[in-house]
Amino acid sequence: MHDKLKVKPLTQEQILISIDRLTRFKETETKYLRVFKDIITNGLIEPKFGKKELDAMDYEKLRDYAQYVLNSSIETAGFELSDDYIINLRLFDNEKALFDINENIKKLLVNNINYMAILPLINKKSPLNLRWLKELAVSMDLVKSRQEKKLLFPLEKIVLAEGATEEILLPEFAKLCGYDFNENGVYVVSAGGKNQVVKYFYKIYQSLKIPVFILLDNDAVESTKEIQPKLRIFDRIYLIKSGEFEDLLPLPLVKKTLNNMLRNFCKVKESDLARNLPAVKKLEEFFRKQGLPEFKKADFARAVKENIVYKSDVSDEIEKIIKEIKEH
């Protein structure tokens, strides 16, 4: 087969992106199919396959085409191919520990992608999943490596939340509570709204083997009712008592964040934020009155993250949520 293949080599950046996507947390079959199809689409000149042909292709054949393009690209980029496939074996074991793997999915996972050859591309600034990939090549105890180097992987539990605010801030608050998510393998998934939380959980709960802690805003009562019948014995659902996650942020922390964000524009007093409104409404109103750009939750969360310093920056309910995630 290989004699008849014509490849347009992927760039080093494309190689690294492909490896990054293959080693993130995502449902195994969905992840591998998407990445393998993209590799073939971008790198295989002859034969050329359309989307329908790729969708209908046998998994083993799809895997073979993708790994050939990827390995050829790695070699063309100047990296010496290795005959050591320990990383592949440990990636297989990791996926098997996270998800139920059927015979068809095994065809995708049992591959000869030359991970060893691309390790020089990975450095201390690389995403945690790629830095963990290097540990797969050398570490005898992956849990100990995760704890010592705060690598997040291998994962122990999932926190499924509505938005980016929780994804950005929960790990920071957890550190102040003495529970480092990266040390303990706690991965926060931002679903993009309460309805998406339900869809996400419905998609993974039957195949996922590790616990899920579901965090929802106070208005997600119907979503909670939809999820409850599907909860497994080791899953947990928590409804925020105070409203949205932004409502849990202590007022002094919000004030400190705003003053650091807007120090060239205005000085914020707590009285400016004292109106009896949900936190997001308050902040939207404040930004509008000050003639500032539109308030965006994720941007504000990133600013809050830079200002979380003291235990007093953690509200009682946030501390309770962290405690429940830890004990879950």
C-alpha cells in the first residue's frame, strides 16, 4: 500500500497539534476519528479521499493511512524514527482506564505513531498533556510523576461545569484550599451552558469509568432533574445556592480585580457594586455606566485569576464546593 501513497508532509506545528489533540481528554472514538481524518485530509495527496469516503472507511484502514502520513511527516521534519512504542502502549492503557473500549476502537488505539521521535518538540511551555507524554516514555510511576510535577494526567475525576468562569477559577481557588487539581488529576470541563452540560453528560456517562462532579447554577433545576436518573453511584451533582458562579466571588476580590483592570480609567468602590442584583448584571451595568467595552465573563475570570492571593479571596460556598470535589 505504502508504495502507492503520495504525501504532503505536515509541518512541525501540524504534527504537534495532531499529537496534542490525540492526547487530550475526550471520548476516545470521537477524538481519534476526528484527528485521523484531519491528518489524512491535510497530508495525503494520493489517493485522495472525500469526507463521505473517510466516514465510511474501516477503522484499521483509516488508522494505517493516518499513521503513515504522520510518521512520514515526522521523518521529513528531520526526526529519527524510533522502534520503541512504550508510549503507544501506555496511551492505550490510559484510554482503557478512562473509557470502555470496544474492538473497533482498539483498531484506532493499537497504532505505530512514532511518539518517541517527536519528544524533542515538547518543552516546559507545552500543554500539560504533551508534557505528560514525555513522562510516559520514562516514568515508572505516573501518579507520582503527576503529583510531583503537577501534570494533571493521568486523570482521576472530571468536574463538569457550565462555563469558562468555573474552568478558569476553580483550580485557582482549590490551590488556596490546599487541593491542587493538577496534582490530583482533576480536570474541569466547560460545557457552555446548562443544556450543554446535560448533553455532554449524556454522551459520556455510559462509557466513562471515572467519577464526574457536576456543578450547575441555581437556575438549572430542570437540567438537574434530567441528569439525576443517569447519575452513577460515584457521580455527584451540586447546585450553586447563591445563583451563578460569579455570585460566589467575594466583593473585595471583585473590587480588587476591577481596580487593577481599570486603574487607568476609574477607581472602583464597593458601593459601586452594592446594588441587589446578580453579580453578572451588576458588572454589566457597571461597565456600561463607565463607558467601558462590553463585559465578558471569560475575560473577567482571567483577570480575577491574577488577583486570587489570600484564603480570604475564597468564599464559604466556593470552599464547600472544593471540599466536596476533593471528597467525591
